[in-house]
Amino acid sequence: MAEQLAGLADDRALLGRTSTAERVSDILRSRIAEGYFPPGTRLAEDSIGGALGVSRNTLREAFRLLTHERLLVHELNRGVFVRVLTVEDVEDIYRTRALVECAVVRGLGEPPHALEALRASVTEGQLAAAGNDWKALGTANIHFHRELVALAASARTDELMRSVFAELRLAFHLVDEPRRLHEPYLQRNRQILQALESGDKAGAERLLTVYLEDSLERVVDAYRRRVGEDPAP
């Protein structure tokens, strides 16, 4: 927990003079999405509030917002915890991803597309794999799909998927073999990027559809085995 709190203290500057529950929730959501707070972690008000320099009331409102987004749960007389997802949650996350991500690719206009951020996420994944940092590769994969959604240039779609990708990170945390989960999709990311670079939207959508189906199967298989061992707090 000390390492996570030190990271939050670094984020304190982001709050500026207009510290609000929404901005605190943005920081905590990002930290959850980047894997700093694994599922089942208890979020202590005093420690986190002190690290961010915000009042207890502000922090509680941020917790409430993230509970509404299904990232946190409040347990009576125990406190606030990062949520542990069910298999049904994972399946619903992937159902939402397929609906949104495939629709974004299908709805792209004529090339060329603004693919710089997508290329950067592929490079990020390559560097993570070269360093055998499989958690970082999982983060890079999420960044790839976040930037794919961003091609729609829709603030509402970005906001919707921001929470979905944060929930996805919670599922990734319960996978015992992150390399086996994430490494195969680095090449698939490159293939989707190449299809978009060549203007083949239909091909990119086909690749993405199979990608998400295979990823769901892998995550659910690993998840069923792990969740049976580690009950929610």
C-alpha cells in the first residue's frame, strides 16, 4: 500500500485549486485501470485523502461515483474495496467491447485515419514484451483498444469505455499467467493496425471480432479457476 500511496501523492498536483470529487474519481479510476489497486484492496479514507490532500467528504463522494461505475464496493462496517468481478461481469464487459469497438471500426470514414496514438500503443507493447513486463503489456493492450475507440472522436463513447477498460483491468488482475494472456495479442494489435493503415476496415473488424472472442475465452477460463480460490472480501 505504501507504494500506491506514494503514487497518489504524485497525482496531488493534478487537483490544482479546483479540487472536486469528479477529479479525485478520475485519478482513482486511472490508478485502478493502470493496476495500482488490485481487486479486493481496501481503500483507506485517511491514507488516500492524506496522499491527495482532499477532505473526507470529497473522497467519499469520489468513492460513491466509482461505486456507481462498478469499480468499488462499500461493505457495511468494513469500508470501501476495489471490486472483485464475477464471470458474468467479465462476459458483459466483452459484450460491450464487441458492440462498441467493432462499431467504431465499421463507422470510420475514408482513410487516411489518425493512427499515431494507435501506433504508439503497439510500440509500447513491444517495449513491454522485450522487457518481459507482462503487466505493462496488459496495460499497453488496454491502451491500444482505448485509442481504437478514440478514432470515433466521440467524447461520450470515450467516457463510456473509460469505465469499461478500468473494469477490464480488474479482471486481468485475477489471471495467474499474464504472459500467456497478453503476449498473443501483441501481434494481433499489429495486424489490426496494418489493416487500418491499408484502409481495410472490413478486415480490421473481422480481426477485432475474432480477437475479442478469443480473449474472452482465455480470460473466463483463467478467471473461473482463480476466482474459485480467492473469494471476494
